[in-house]
Amino acid sequence: MEAYLLEFGNLLLRWLHVIAAIAWVGESIYFVMLDNGLRPPKDAECKKKGVYGEMWAVHGGGFYHNQKYATSPEKLPEDLHWSFWKSYVTWLSGFGLFTLLYLTKPSFYLVNANSPWEWAANMVGWQANVAALAFLALGWIVYNELCKRISPNMTRDGILSVAVAVMMVVVAYLSTHIFSGRAAFLLTGAVMATAMSANVFFWIIPGQRRMVKAMKAGETPNPIDGLRGKQRSVHNTYFTLPVVLLMLSNHYSFTYTHPQSWVIMTLFIFAGALIRQYFVLMHAGHIRPGYPIAGVALILIAIWFGAPSTSKTVEAPAAQSNVTATEQAGEAVPAVEGTTTGEVTLAQVETIMDNRCVQCHAVNPTQAGFAAAPLGVILDSAEQIKLQADRIKQVVASKYMPLGNMSGMTDDERAMIAAWNGQ
Ligand code: HEC
């Protein structure tokens, strides 16, 4: 019952998270489009009022006339529209989901038993939780310091962009080395998403409040607030596409189970930013196909780089991870022995699935904490197993499954799954 309620909570939070993110990212894309699509006003009256640019649009059966003021308009209306809740709700619901999914089961989902760094591989649950939270906090602190130190007056934003790009490569590298693949992709996306929301919370909104306050007091607002708001929202624009991709990558284990998954992640991040750049420039009236072509080229490199190797050799798996988990379970299941002829039969594969997988991958899992078959993958019949053959081979070869090697799968069994022809 408890597992069921947690799953339900997960669904509701995810629903909220996706809706809030659509609203926020949609609005952010809209405002970049609006800002870049502004044209000088034609009307002399408007020019006199201090209008710097305008845009006419037709939408939903009506005509809209947006105007942007170069400096402060003569008078501010009382009911000024602010945008921040969409950003905060996206972050809060995302953090809630992360807590529910990862922080409650860190030894399954956060710990990277195959990490080349011993301290990371040996982390226990609470240490992995602390590490994940510290990772998020440090991500924001480092990014914020880079902005403050490199381009405090927004005069060196080009160099700053390069520094932020380098920082993201480092984040991708560290996250995949410290945390398990899926968590690493999620946390790297979350570092960017946290920077985005924190930009809104710590800089953009307070800056705008100072501007409004000054204008209401009849003073000229400090231009640095406007410039900084712009700088941070430009960063947010380039983060949006990569963040969405990294969040979605969780459903595609071929992305994060690759041994050099940080390279794939980096390629995705730059591809997303390059494709976004095309649209930013397009709204300003410049068509630069080089950007999306470069973005697509990076994606093609990712496809090539991430392709499963065709040779069927299975490396010796690092079985160290969960010997303890199996021991705790107290009932180590004997391994299925390979046959000398090398032919792997479906019956043998079924036995392996029965011993190592169906405790979780059944309609009613027996593994504590699982209310339903994870991702709907059910492996309790020959038909289902054949149907999922490719996926099974992939997750077993990459050692992503059995999750945390809870069920103590052996190297021989992995080699047999690799040699099995899927029939
Ligand atoms: C301790 C529970 C557990 C065991 C044991 C387990 N799995 Fe999983 N499996 C999961 C969970 C949880 C997920 C979903 C993870 C995710 O969302 O990426 C999953 C996902 C999968 C997927 C889908 C991956 C994807 O992203 O497409 C496949 C295929 C799979 N498991 C196969 C196996 C096989 C084969 C075994 C046995 C060798 C196995 N699992 C053992 C818990 C388990």
C-alpha cells in the first residue's frame, strides 16, 4: 500500500512538474522571441512616449500590440504582470520528485557501484544523499561566482559563456563518475535547472523589484539591474533545451549506461544550446542554418559514439556492488551454468530472468518497495522475454540491470545473455 501511494504521489508530482515546466519554458521562449522580434515603432506618438520597440501579433482570434520601453515608462500601472511562480513551482516539484524517487532509495538509484573512484563506489545511502544535495548547491555557487567574477558589469558575457560551457563539461564528468548513470544525467540537468530558478529568485526578480521601487519613487533605476536580469535570462534560454533533454534521458537507458556517458551528455548539452541559438537569432531576423547543422552533427556524433558495440564480449562485471544486498536477502540463488556448446536456449534465459529479474519485473513484484513492474517491463513469460530481447541484452550488458545487482547476477549469466540470439 505504501509503495502504491508513493507511486501515485510520483505521478501527481510529475504531472505538476511537467505542466509548470511547459508554462515556464514556454513563457521564457515567448519573451525571448518577443524581445528579439521588436521593431522600431512607426508611430511618432509612441516614439515620443519612449517606446523603443514594438511587435504586432495575431493569436487566438485577436490582435496584440506589445511595446517595450527603452527606459522607464512615464507611469507604471498598479497591476504590473510578474513572472516567477512558474519557475518556482517547476523547481519545487522537480525537487519533490527527486526526493521521492532518489533520496528515499539512494543505494538503488544514486550510488555508482562501478565508479572508478573508490570513495564514490563505497558511499552508503545517506552519504550519497548528502553528496547529491551538495552537488546541486555547489553547482549554483560555482556558476554564480563565475558570473559575478568574470562579467560583473555584463561587459565580458562572451568569456562568461565559454566559462559556463566548460563548467558544464566538468559537471557532466563529475556527476557520471560520482553517481549512477541515471542519477548523473538527472543531477546535471538539475544543476542547470537550479541555476535557472535561482537566477530568477536571487537576481532577476529582486532586480526588477528595485527597478520598480526606484521608478515609483520618481528616481532613475540603476541600469545594472536591467543588464544583469538580461544576462541571467539569456543563460536561462540556452539552458532550456539541454535541461529538457537530460530530464527525458531518464527514459532511455542507452544514454546513461554508456561507459563514457559524460561525453554523450556533453554532446547533448551543446547540441541543445546550438539549436536554441538558431531560434534566438531567427527571431531577431537572422537565419543562420550553421547552428542547427552543428547541433545535429553533435547529435549524430552522440548516436555514433553511443552505439552498442557489435562484438559480444562482455567485460568482467564489477560484482562488488551488491554482494551485501544479496547477503542481506539471505537467499543467494545459484547461478545458471553456461553450456559448453555456446548455444544459449530460451529456457536458460527464462531461468535467469526468474532468478534475477522477476522479483521486480512482474505484475505483482515481490521485491519490497515495488508496487508494479518498473517501467511496465514484465519478464515472467517466454513471450515477454522475447519481445524485450534487445532491451534485456542492452541493460544486462551495461550492468544497469539487475538494479544495483540486488539479485546477484553472475558474470557467466551476463555472458550468456550477451550470447543469446534473442529467440
Ligand atoms: C531490484 C529491482 C530490479 C531488478 C532485480 C531488476 N530490475 Fe530492471 N528495472 C528496475 C527498475 C526500478 C527499472 C526502472 C529504472 C528506470 O526508470 O530507469 C528497471 C528497468 C528495466 C528495463 C527498462 C530499461 C529502460 O530504460 O528501457 C529493463 C529492460 C530491465 N529493467 C530489465 C531487467 C532485467 C533483464 C533484469 C534481470 C537481469 C532486471 N531488470 C532486474 C528494477 C529492477
